[in-house]
Amino acid sequence: MSDTTIDAIDQWHQMMATGRYDGLQDLLSRDCVFWSPVVHTPQRGRDITLMYLTAAGQVFDTDFRYVREIRNADTAVLEFECSVDDIQVNGIDMIQVDNNQIIDFKVMIRPLQAVNKIHEKMMAMLAQAKAAS
């Protein structure tokens, strides 16, 4: 197991546990790719990935918790659970790291009701973020 993966993933865990994303921009590679469960195309670049991840942090701010983790070389798969508006959400974050930075971040969510609710909430958060910038 690579020390850089452990360091980057541990940093991500710390951000999720505290709800503080101060170091997230530095943790993301400039060329990071974000794969959203509610957008059909990959989102490319640090700025858009940062926007999606911070919006998701606000949507999942209540009882979000990681319940399982698998790490191998440069990749981690983190299973999470939470509830959003009384809908139980189960999903995984698949994170690939290179040189102690996240280069690829893929989110998958189930069941369909959760995907629909997350889509609704994320689009509202992203619209707010775009309006503010």
C-alpha cells in the first residue's frame, strides 16, 4: 500500500469528519476528474471538482459516515451511508491518488430515490455556487 494514498485518503477522511474543506484545493490535482452520479459526463479540473465536492459536503452534512473502506496501491473505495430528507442513501466514493493528490473521484449512489433526491439538492447547491461566483 502506498504511503501517498494513505496520506491523501486520511486527509479526505479528516475533511469529511470535521466538515472543513480548507485544504481540499491543495489535495486535488489540477487535472482531477470528478464523476458525479447525477451528471452524465466527467467533470474535468480542480475548480469544478472542488465545487462539486464542497456542495456535496453541504448536502450530506447531517449523518454522513463511512462504513467500509478498501485501499489498494493508489486507489481507495469508501462506502458511505447517510440520510437526506428521510431517504436512506448508500454509496461509494472511488478515489484514485497520484503524488499525494486526488486525480480521480467517482461517486456512485443507490437506491434510485436517493439518486433523485441528491440530484435535486446538488443542482440547487451548484446553482447557488455559480450565482455567487
